Amino acid sequence: MRKVGDILVAVFFLSFATVFTIGGVRLRLGTPTEPQPGFFPFLGGVTLIILAGLLLVQGWRGKSSGTQAFGKIWGPLILIAGLAAYVAVLETAGYIVATTLLAAVVLRILETRPFGVLIVISLILGIGSYLVFHELLGVPLPAGVLTKFR
């Protein structure tokens, strides 16, 4: 029996991904070693086309994994609020502080236990990504409240 819901979702994402892919091509792709502005939208669009195509085939054959309840709606809502707060405080708080706090929120949503592990992983993600992007790759990142420690 065909899964109409999966087919409709797959068609929606196929059309959405097609727009991304076409937009990426119009922006110029470049090469993998020298990507142009359209490279990543194109790559994301192609990936989404493949995944939506697989869902379409499974839905058409009636072999999809079945429906799943929405589950905990608070997790995605808290994540969206956390991302909005991240954007709002990034300049003033600085990259390390904002990223560490966002990582803690995400790990809490993922129910990381114990709490000490959550803190250590959040600090590693915040400081580690700062070192990689700012120190190794030379990407300018906001220092925020940690300006005096530079």
C-alpha cells in the first residue's frame, strides 16, 4: 500500500531541492578546491534530491519505516530559541561564550548525562572550534567579553 504522506513530503522536498540546485548553478559552482558561492547550495540541493528520491521510492512501494508521533515538541522549539539567542548575543558575548552555551543547550536537548559531561563537551566544542577557525584558518571571530584575554 502506497504511503501518500511520504510521497507528498518527498515531492515537496524534491521541488525545494531543485530550486536550491538551480540557484546554486546560477551562482557559479567553482571547483571543490576553490568553491564559488553556488557550490554548497548546489551540493545541499543534490543531497536533498537523493534523499527525497529515496523517500519517494519507499513511499511509492509502501516500504517506508512508518509514521512516528511528533514526540517532544519542546526540543525543537528550545533549539530554535537557542539559535535566535546565539545570533543575538554573538557579538557582545563573543564566539567562545556563545558557542559554548549553544552547545550546552543542544547537548541538553539530546539528553546528555551526566551534567559534568555536558559541561566538558560544551567547553571543548566552544574552545576547540575557536582554535580551529580563528587560530588555524585565520577566520575572524568576535571575541566579545573575552577581548581583554587576547
